[in-house]
Amino acid sequence: MKKFSILMITASTLLSGCYLERDINYVRPEQPLVKIKTIHQAIDYNSKSRIKLTRDEVSNFKDKIAQAQKMQDVRIRIVSPSTIGIKGDLKTQSRINYIIGLCTKLGIQKSSIQIIDKLNWPKEHIKWRSDMLVIEFEWYDREVNCPAWDQVMDGRVAPEGEENFGCTTKSNLAKMVADPKDLLEGKKLENPDAQHSIMSVGRYHTDKIKAVKIEKLKDGSAN
């Protein structure tokens, strides 16, 4: 009877333990998932009569728009040297309208374009002139949040790769291919880090070959 009582107490303790939740500390990454990035283009007209941008200025403008549009939530700020120039100078207003027209042609909504004066845009490295405008391009760069390898599988957090999906992109897919030549034969990467990825794969294979050779040497010396 005594043995039976001990067995029942042990069984009840084990069963109650099945319903106890473990104290799990799951820490999310401290780094923000969204980063605000900005670039700017200074337009020095060097002429009181010029309204439009030069061919090189337009080309530079389009490149910056394309860079920002790869992400989402693009914002454009057109910065004038003074508030008076924005409100009362017809020439400045014509220049601003021209830039707004370029923005809308390239797919930027007017609601995403803001016109401000330099007092509300304190950039110390800009040397302002009276006959000048600055265009600032701002976008929200959403960083890929890959799940951590030490993430706990406890039912209260999503399994690996499910909570923050999006890690298998072209940029890191290059690191997983079996042969670096696959990246060059009809599978050109679109991202700017393609060459870096190819080199990474090459270094990976080189390191693996070295490791195998060292292992073989160790096995040979052991025999």
C-alpha cells in the first residue's frame, strides 16, 4: 500500500508538470525593422532665368527616384532657401512646379511631396545660395528580419522562419547554391551585391576543401 501511495504521488506530480508553462525569455531583435534613409540633390541654377533642370541633373534625379522606389513609402522634400521664395517668388514657384511635374511623371504621388524652407531642414553641410533648391529623397528601408537560430519552439512564438518570412532572397540565395558557376550561367543576380555573393560562395568552397585536406592529413598521420 505504501509503494502504491508513493507511485500515485509521483504520477500526480508528473501529470501536473505537463500543464506548467516554462519561463521562457524570448528577446526580439533590438535593431528596428524599418530604417529611414535619405539622400539629397542640390540644384544650383547659376542663372536667374533658368527653370528646368539640365540633362545631367534630370538623369541624376531619375537615378535617385529609382533607388528610393525599390523600397516603399517614398517621400520627396523640395527645400527652398527662404519662406519668402516659396510664397512670393514666381520664378522659384515655377522651378518647384517643374520638379513636382518630374516627380509625378516618375510615379510619385503629390501627397508624398513636401515643400519647405531651409529653416525647417537644418543641414549644416549644405552651402546655400539664393539661386538654389535642394531635393531630398526619403524612404523607409524595411530590413529583413530573419528568425534567430536559437528561437524557442514552445507554441507561444511562431516556428523558425514563419514569424518573419522573407530571408530567402536573391542576395543570400547565392550563398546556398552548390556551385558558384550557377550564378553566372543564365542566372544573373539583380541585386548590387551579386559579385560579393559569388566571392562568398567561392571562399566557402575553398574553406571546405582546405578543411577536408586537413582532415585527411590528420587521418593519415593517425594511421
